[in-house]
Amino acid sequence: MELNWNDGGRFGSGFVGLTGDCVVRAIAIATGIHYRDVYSEIGKASQKTPRNGVPTTVAAHFLEARNWRYTHGHQVPFTADSLPPGIVIVHLASVKSRRHGHFSTVIDHVVQDTWNPSADDEFAIAGFWTCDEANTKLASGLDGSRKQATSAGTADGGQDREQVVTQKEFDKILHRLRSLDNTANNRASTEGEKRNALRMMQNLMLRHNLSREDITEKDNVDQVSFTKMACPLNGSRALAWEKALAAYLTTEIFPMTWWYFSPKGHRTLFWFYGPLKDVQNCIALFRELLLTIAASAHLQYGGYTRGSGASYAEGYVRGLPKHQSGQAESDIASETKDKSAGESALIQARMLAVKNAALQWLKVECGIELTTTRGTGRNQRDPAAEAKGKQHGAKHEVAAPSGPKRITFNG
């Protein structure tokens, strides 16, 4: 199934921080209820913050009270054929871990989420909810706010005036909490001011079912929209040059994204995760370069999976221009070394912060913790073919799609 990135209105409601809020997000998208209101009611019912997961029974009671009907999924695969058309809230169970599950909304067989669980074999359908009234509105075109929201990637796009006023009041609460947090952490504040600020913060957070992670921001990283997307390739084993190409793109072109790969039947999935736009552009460029290198290797040596063809492809990737060297050559001469070093340090710190946040997002949202392995060397290397590939790769002009060219090569 296709993915339409949708955070359910979390960012638009003023929430920040990485969170496992899939239940609140899915319900907000499917029902059209404001994210903030779902968050508050679910939090009261579960007697804890919904950011760290919600018991299925709490979600079930919330939906049943609003005439959503549950259907058992019998652990069938999460595919379009397993779900009815219209609006469906799906409860997914992990086939690898009993402790990890996921809620996702599917509208007319398009996944509305921050990532696409249907692209992985890890999840099966434990059950799903449907609502005749919601589907009737969707089919008749009366639910314009939800259509606008799902196309825009947020479930709060069609707020009425009352909701806007309520959101303004909620924004004031968040602003007040952040001001109190600043006071409590300000070295210039007296001990009495710090105690009062912390006491008022605690009362406000308890009243509105908020946690400190909902209001604090770290280098604006918590406002980044993260996702993960897969690029499926034929073959159950990832080729060395394919892995090298993924590493090249995430190091040189899109340094705020990371990647990993996993087998799926007779295919290999290359997963890219990080900021939404970077991931989308990274996959587009990955596919483009895969086709270019494979076609060139096939033309030169009749293939690209083994022997001289694989050596040529590996050399091609090694020869691709390096972003850092290209950037160094284009530095403005009038800039001092100290200024350049300072700017470079800030950029590197930002990249590292985003990458660490993406890794944490992958663990919290998707339940994935990555491990690093080392592969064995390949036999039948052809140094001449590798050198030829490196020469051709050095002439390749690499630029990010839909954006300014970050790497150029003339000659």
C-alpha cells in the first residue's frame, strides 16, 4: 500500500518531542477529532501520558463509544486485500515481539501514518475498526475537512472557529509551561522562584495530561518530521556496491539520514530514515543511481552482480565525487579559517543531533534497534574493471532531486 505522511495534527497542536503516539495519531486521523482532544481523553482514561503507548483496551473503549465496530484480524498480512475500503483503524501485532504493536489508519487502502508498516513483514493484522457513519460522510464528500487534512499530511487542517480558539488557549498553556521551565532552569532565578515554577509546572501538566517531553525543545530537533521508507531491490542478498551506494548518499548528499537493509523473501529492502523530505529525495536519487550504475555495468561487462561487472559497479561508487572536497574547493577566499571552522562545527553538531533523534525515533516509534555487522570480502575481483568504474564514477554529476546541486563535476 502507498503511504501518505500524516502526523494526525500533533505538530499543529503545539506538541514537540519524539513519542510513540501511534494510537492518538491513528484515532485523530480516522475520526476527525482534534489531536489535542484525543490526547487529553486517552490520557485521562489510561491515567498516564499517551506519548509512551496506550493499552488496546483504552483505545477500544474510546472507539466503541463513538460507534466504531471492531473486526478480528486473525493475524493476516497487512495488505490492501485484507482490509475493506473506506476509513479503517488497524491494530497491528508484531510477529517478532509480543511487546511491540502499532496503530495505523488506512483510508481507501492508502496508509495515513508517519511510516508505512505494510512495507515490512514484521506486522500482522490483530484487528481493525470501521464506522459506517464516517465512511458515509467520506463517500458523499461531506467530510471535506478530513479529505483536506489527509492530502495535506495533518489531521487538523479543517479546524472550525471554535477549535481555533481552543487551540489558541492551548498554545497559551504550552507557552506558560515553557516559560516556567525556563525560570526553573535559569541560574539567575532564586531557589524560591525555581520551586514555585516547578510546582506550577507540575500542576499544569497534571491538569492537562502533559509531560515535560511535550513542552521542551532541543535544538529544534524535536520539530523535525521523521519517517522511514523502503526501497525494494531484487535478490535476497544485498550487493556490496548497493550498500556502498546507500552509505555514500547518507554520508555525502543527505547527511541527516541513515539507512539499513533487511531481507524480505526474494527481495532486499533498503530502509532510509530521517527527516521526511530528505528521505524522499534520498530514495529517489538512490533509485536513479542504481539504474545508472547497473545499466553501465551490464553494458560494459554483461552484468553487475558478480565478477567484473560487480567490480566495475563497486569502483563506480568509490569514484563518485565527495561532497566535503567539493565544498572545500568552493569556499569563499575572504572567509577566515576560524569562521569556517566555527560554521562547520555548528553544521556537524546539527547533523549529529538530527541523526541521534532519528535513531531514537526509530526505536520509540517503530520498535527497531539496529546492530552493526561486518561482511566478508568478495572473490573474483577485477582490478581493471574496478579502476574503469572508478574513472566513470568520477565523471558523474550527483545532485539531490528537487533541490540545488550539492555536488558538481566538470570535465
